[in-house]
Amino acid sequence: MRLTDIMSHMALSVWAEIALVIFQIVFVLVVARVLFAPKSEVRRIASLPLDDESDVKLFEEVE
Amino acid sequence: MGFEFKSSGSASQLESFSYDDAIVRKFFWATLIWGIVAFLVGVILAVQLAFPQANFLPQVAFGRLRPLHTNAAIFAFAGNAIFTAVYYSTQRLCKARMWSDTLSKLHFWGWQLIIVSAALTLPLGITQGKEYAELEWPIDLAIAVVWLGFFGTNFLMTLIKRRERHMYVALWFYIASLVAVTILHVFNNLWIPVGVVQFLQTGEFGSPSTLLKSYPLYAGVQDAFMQWWYGHNAVAFFLTTPFLGLMYYFLPKAANRPVFSYKLSIIHFWSLVFIYIWAGPHHLHYTALPQWASTLGMVFSLMLWMPSWGGMINGLLTLRGAWHKVASDPVLKFFVVGVTFYGMSTFEGPLLSVKTVNALSHYTDWTIAHVHSGTLGWNSFMTFGMLYWLAPRLFQTGKIHSEKLISMHFWIGTVGILLYVISIYTAGITQGLMWRAFDESGQLSYPEFIETVTRLMPFYWIRAVGGTLFLLSACLGGYNLVMTWLARPKKYEVPVHEAPALSKVYDDGPPPQSRLTANAGIGHAGDRFLQGHWHRRWERLPVRFTVWVVIGVGTASLFEIIPTFLIKSNIPTISTVLPYTPLEVAGRDIYVAEGCYNCHSQMVRPIYAETQRYGEYSKPGEFVYDRPFQWGSRRIGPDLAREGVNNPNASWHYQHFENPQVFTTGSIMPSYKHLVEGDLDYGQIQSRIRALAMIGTPYGDAVKNAESMAREQAKIIADDIRAQMPGFVLPEDLEDKKVIALIAYIKRLGTDIYRTPEPADAAAEAAPAAAEEGGAH
């Protein structure tokens, strides 16, 4: 019995259904993470791109 | 440059560092230059469709030039734009210089070398014949080394050595792009190089074209599946996710306000990563791909609409309270229109994946319009917005040379895009409707394919005008950016920044406690889980985060790939389908090299209008020896899957290749006179047959006698043409011409299923016998 024989006897629709269930689980986990994230933390992270040049201390000239 | 020094004062524990903007400037210019090249080649192609005489050289004929355009647009223009964004934003978001200046430079020059290699090989017909994956195996290897070895290592090490604890969402999108493109590139480019096989067997590499030639390990349906798993996700992880990273960084910078909803960006990211990878099969609706895979691709494509629009809304709402700036800030104009096109394209994509819509749109110019609304509207405008935002900062001029010119660029470019896509949408729908139109007697209203071509000519001209306007606008942009650069200081200032290094031990704070009062243990565990402490840890652990992205992309891929490869019923074998003869293999390789798949499909769908026009619909088992598959994605010319049945006349093909307009007035197919005049290198055929035999094609005696068998079949076809064309001046050595091999292949197309099955006891010897038959097909 080869792997292709085993696979060939499986119901194809099961694969698609498992795929959808996996996606839903992942989606729920992500939504849960988002819903319960502390607001202050999210606010700080969201402003990271705006803060990235604020700590310039001095300039040097180079080629 | 390339300095990084630490402060000696341990009290502050601050480290000093500077950013490597020199590498950003290099990618900046590469983006602009390759962009103009890609747009220029696109305009030439548009003109060639409307004015076929523009195919004046074989090296720049439509079939060879179109892959150059797509590769230049995707990997040269968009690729360099991605690297510009990544190198600029990653350093700043990580508060760290790129890990290795040497790797940065190797990455830059390696990538440009790959682009130049593509520009040299594709016009010469050196191609794998798979859309967006045309580059031959040595270049594939170079891509793997440069992408993962140089870029990937440098990027991931920068993340690991960063000084900002949290990884901003733009970095997540870059990680996903890096991981997914690596996986896609490797698995879609598993091949056997003909030259290497020859070297192993004879000790000689053979001619350059033999050395550079390869055949994919996959064949037919499986090759098609892998190709569109790759092709769709190249759009996803090369043209979408890195540009979303760009959007999440540069749009807030340009608007000077944080992204509308960081939470939404997290949902956007994971949903895209998990859903996108499934959607590839929607490119193969109603083909010989198993229906379950096609349906799965459609369902996930529809689901893709939600996160895509979540991202678009997040981008546009970032401008809440700042819409007045859009009217006056030309950079924001580019970003707003770019994000809007993202929304339009990602609405249209799921729409086109619906099978009934796809039945109309597939193989028509509708797909081309869809692609260009994405690449011109989303990718190009986001890129130009970024370049304009970066220019005064990178060149330290404080301002752009001319804001007026930016506005001109924006408006001319926008009009160009609209002219392009509206005309081609119209052409595509017209084409699709004409193909399926029936008259009152139940016959095809437009039985001659050429009728559906000539009708499109006005739209093709409008498209050429639109493309020219877009090219013109990019040149204006280029002028403006060069003038800005000319105003740069003699020496660039390099700001030195300070930030503390990340401590190896990080206190996440106490783990969350359950907020519930009267629950069982599992309830408390669930509540602790829902507080998301675990995900916040991932978000500051780049290696673990990358592993989870790999799992996300890999899981989705394997759920489609494993059944496609392992379930026998997906591809029922047909006993009369036999390997191509040596001469047919040579002809097929010419078909691939000339890029015929760019204009002709080889897939009759099980749709009544198609079976009426072309004949019996295509079966999965007909393609088991097709390496690479040549189903195509577009019908500028008619489908050829049953050409050997519908038109087996060798002399017709001979004359048609020399001058297509002889038989079809109004044909836009270029002349292939160089095939009529050029000699076939029979010496190469043997090594190609050996390579195909090595990966499972049952060739029998052809493994030893391929050349003589090919010559024998060529003689039969040449004699046939001579007999059919009395009075014509034909070359004395007609059987030595390339066109004879191509005609042998064309005459074979779609004929196998009509052959009488071999008697059962002879079936085992069928393959070698077929190879020996030579011209019998």
C-alpha cells in the first residue's frame, strides 16, 4: 500500500473542510488578541514610525 | 561609511549608531531606472498589438518581449521599490543600522545582475516558459542566493540585533514577504538542467543553449497547479504584502499621524498571510485542474476580500482629520490614489475568482486590465509617493525640486492609467462576449477568431496612448527627482542616533491573571489566553514570529499541494497519450522559447462555446508529458489545444509561420521567418530526451537514437510540405529547418485522445514504440 493509494481513498471534501476550520481557529485567535490588547500599548506601537527620527543627537559629515 | 560605535558611558547604557542611507539611495535610483525601462517595454508591447509590423526582430517580438516586461515590472521596478522601503524603514523601526553593509551591497549588486541577466536571456528565448517564472535555472539559483542569502540574512539579523523591543506591523509584512517568496521560488523552480545531465552522462556541457535549458520536475496538471500557486502568490507576497508594509510605514509618516487602527492592521496581516496562499487555483477554473482545488481557491479568494478591504480602509482612514492635506500635498495624492486602487483591485480579484465570472473573463484582456489597475495604480503610485517623500530626506535638500511637476506627474499618470484600464476592460468584456455569442440558428456568431481580434483594435490603440502617458509621467517624475538630487550637499550628513541596546532578559511583567471569579480551571485558562500575552511575546521575538509565518504559509500550501500530487483520481491516465517524439520535443522547446504561450492557450474548457469553436474539451491525462505545461493565460490568438486535429496541414503551418497574414487578413501575429530560415540543432535533441527520460518520461530507444529518429520524422514532414506546395521555391534542406520541428509539435497537439488504443499485450511497449514511430503522429 503506497501513500498515493491511501490518499486516493480519502474523501476530497474533507480537506477543504479542515482547511476552513483551521482558518476559522486562526482568525478567532487573532481577533481575540486584538480585542484584548491594552490600549496604551497599541497606541505606543502605532506611533513607532513617527518617533523614529526623534532621538538625533549630533551630525557628522562623511563622504 | 559603515560605522557603528558604542558609547563608553555605562551609566546611560546608550549605544550610538547611524543608518545606512547610501544603500537606500542605490535602490532608490534602481527603482526609477528599471521602472522607466519596464514602462517603455510595456508601451512597445502595446504598440505591437495594434501595429504588428513593430515586431521587426525575433528578439523583440511580442512573445519574447512580454516576459521581459512582466519581469522588469515585478522584479526590477517593484523589487527595487520594496528594497528601498525595507532598507529605509527597517533601520528606523529597529533603531539599528542594517546588520551588514557588505550583505547590503552584495544584495544590491546581485539583484541588479539578476535583472541584467533577465534582460539578456529572455529576448534570446532562454526561458522556462512559465509566467513570472521564466528565468532559467542558473538565474533561479542566483535569485535564491541573493534573496535569502544576502537580503534575508541581513534583514533577519537586523531584526535580531534591533534596539526597539516591539516589531511594528510593517516589519511583519516584510517577514511574510521574505518567507513566502522563498518558499514559492524554491518549490516552483524544481527542474533538471539539461546541460548538467549531459555532463554527467558524456563529460561535456554542450552548447550554451543546452547548458541553460531545463525541464521542470512537475508535468501537466501538477506543473500548472504549482505555477499558479506561485503566480498568484507572487502577486500576493511580492506586489501586495511588502507594499502594505510600505503603506503602514510611509503613509503615517507622510500624513504625520499614526495608522488609523493598529488592531485592524494585526487582523489584516494574519488574515492575508493565511488566506492568500490558498487562492492560486482560481487562475485555473474550468481547466483540467481538479474541481475541488478550483472551488477551494474560489472560496478563499472571496474570503480575501475582507482583510484586503480592512487594509484599504485602515490606510485611507489614517488620513482622518487630514483630508485637507491631500489637496495640497502631492505625496499624499499618490498614496491616496494608490490605496484606492488597492481597494479596487482587491474587490475585483475575488469577483474574477467566481467561476461564472471567470468563465467570461478568463483568457481575455479583462485579466490584463485587472493586473494593470493593481500594478500601475497600487504598486507604481505607492512607489512614486514613497520616492517623492524620500527624495528631500535622502538627498538632504529639504525640499523637492518642483511640486508642480509632482502634480503633473500625478495627473498625467492618473489619466494614463484610466485610459489604459478602461479601454482594456472594454476590450476584455467585448472579447469574452464575442467568443460565447451564438446566432439564432445555434451557431457561433463569430466563428472566425480573427473577428474578435480586429474588433479590439481601437481599444488597443487607446491602451497604447494610456501607456505612453504613464511612461511620460514617470519620465517627468524622473526629471524632478534628478533635479532634486542635483541640489544635494557636497557631503551627506550622517545623523548619529542613540538608543539603549535591548537587554537579553526582558521582563514581560507578571503573566495575566484570570479575571473570572466562579469558573472551572479551563475557564480561567481561556481568559488568560484571551488577554493575548502570548501573541505580544511573539511580536518581539522575530525568529519565533518567522516560524509561525512559515507554518501559516506552509499549512495552507500543503493542504492543496498534497492531494493534488497524491490522489490518483485527480489525473486519470489515458492509454493513448504517449510521450512527444524527439522532433516534437525540439518543436515544443521552440514554442516555449518563442513565448507562444503569451498569446495562445492550450486548454479547451468544458464550455459549450469553446467545444463548438475548438473541439473536445481538454482532459487532465492529456498533459502528463507536458514539461512545462503550456496552458497559457490569454488568447490574443486562438486556443491551440486541438490544433493537430483541426488543422493538420503541414504546408498551411509552414506558410502561416512565414507570413500569418497570407491566410488571415488582419492577423496581428508576427512573422516567424527566422524559424523558416534557421537551422535546427539536431545535436541538442539527444541530451534533451535523456533529461526528460531521467525525470520519468518513458522513452525507450529514443534515449539512444533521438537524433536519427528526429531526422527521420523531419524528412517525412518536409516531403509532405514539398508535395503540398508544388511550384513553390522551398529550401533544399527543408528538413533541417527549425520550423519543421515546430510544425511536428503543432500537428501533434490534441491528437492523442483520437488514436486507437494499443492492444493490451502491446501496451507495455507503447511508449518506446511511439518514440520509434517518428512521423507517425
